[in-house]
Amino acid sequence: MTSYLHIVCLPYHLLVDARHVQEVLELEAADARNIHGCRLWRDNSVRVLDLRVMLGETAPPRPQGGMVYAEGEADGIMFLCDKVLGLVQADEAAFKKLAHSIGQMVHLIDAVLPDAATGQLLYHLRLGVI
């Protein structure tokens, strides 16, 4: 079993490998200002990317949450989203490859996990390609 961080961006429920999540952020109203570009996080400058914009939203609402993501020794990137829901345990074999293109998301999403309890589709977000 692998742990994934469950986040919401627009209508999409996304899963991110929790091993690479350095910190989960809940943004206050004051944090919503100057959120693009770079930001100081734990005495390091990190790039800030809005996942909602990356998924195609041209005028997203103010972000409510985010996370700092880093693989290995690479510098972290702060990703903004609508909401962070928590951790999900899933077997990697349970993910299904996408049967067709999902438009603008195709470069960020590589698999889907159907949630039998809710009928929800949880998309596996691959941030290492950014």
C-alpha cells in the first residue's frame, strides 16, 4: 500500500504520492496575495504553481490550500489547489490506465483509481514531469 495526498482542484479529485509532499498548507486570506512566481518557504525560495491554472481554469477562485512537493534533492515547488482532503491508502495495482485523452490534463494525469464506496474517480497526478 502507498499513501497518497487527496486534493481537490476544480471538479477533479487528485492523488499525489505522499512520499514527496514536504508540507501541507492551509492558506489564509492574507496568503492569497502575491501567490504567483516565487515565495519564501522555510528560508528557501520555492516556485509557486497553481494547479487550477495548469488544469485549464483561466480565472480560478482564491486557493484554499496547497502543498510543497519535492523529489530527492530537487528544490521544492509549492502547488496551490482548492482543498486538501487528507491521506488515502491505495495499492498501485488498483490504478487503471486512462482509456482516452482527458484534454488539457493528459500531461499531468497518468492513471485513475475508481473509489468503489463513492463512485468517485481519483486521478493520479504525476508532478515529477513538471
